[in-house]
Amino acid sequence: MADSNKDTLRRIANEVVNAGKLELADTLFAPGYVYHGPGGLEVTAPDGFKQMIGMFRTAFPDFHVVIEDIVEEGDRVAFRLTSRGTHKGDLAGIAPTGKSVTLSHIVISRFVDGKCVEEWQTFDEVGMLRQLGIVTLPLPTHA
């Protein structure tokens, strides 16, 4: 019996992202894969995904994601995940701060023939930079 798309996403989270088995991306993503991220970031092909995850695993050697909620409807899977890590390596030119971050993400993934072909992700980039001490914006006040 073929894995469901939810099972494939769990493999991506647990084996590719958490365990660092980046080579598995070649079997779980379609060759024409496209990732749409915050700030207009676009990554293509399994190699682009592997480079992006490699960058985060270098910047946060203890990088770990947990899928909190997951829903499948037709060819799409929507999921909420939490990521955590300690900033011990370069992150796109940001020197290591030694600070820990916790982020919440929402991702919608589209599948064709059991492979991920496209994803849309949102997460709080400003919140990440705030946790790293890079951005010091005032927190909202409540009346």
C-alpha cells in the first residue's frame, strides 16, 4: 500500500529535516518542485530544498521540527509545525548569537503521484530575528 501524502510529509520532517538525510529529498520531491517562502523566497528542485535545509542545519546544528497538526484534502496537505534550534553557525550573513529560537510555521504542500511538487510556507521572520537579538521592535501593548 502506498504511503499517504501525510506520511510523506512526516518522512520529510523526521528523516530529511531532523535526521539530516538530505539525499532522501530526491525520492520525496518531484524534479520540478517549487517552494514559496516568506519575503518572496523561491527555491526549486530537490537540490534547492536540500540547500535550504542544509543552511538551517548549519546555522542551528540542533535544528528540530515537530508537526503539531496535519490535514489532507485531495492533492494538498496543510500542516502546522514548530521548529527549534540554537544559533551556533552563520545564517545568511548573521553571525552566531548562541541564542535559541522557537518558531511556528504554516505550510501547504501539493502532491502529484506521491511526490511533493509545490509548497507555500509562512513563519514569523521578525519574531526569529527578535529572538536572535538582531531586531528590537517594541512589542504591541494592550489597552
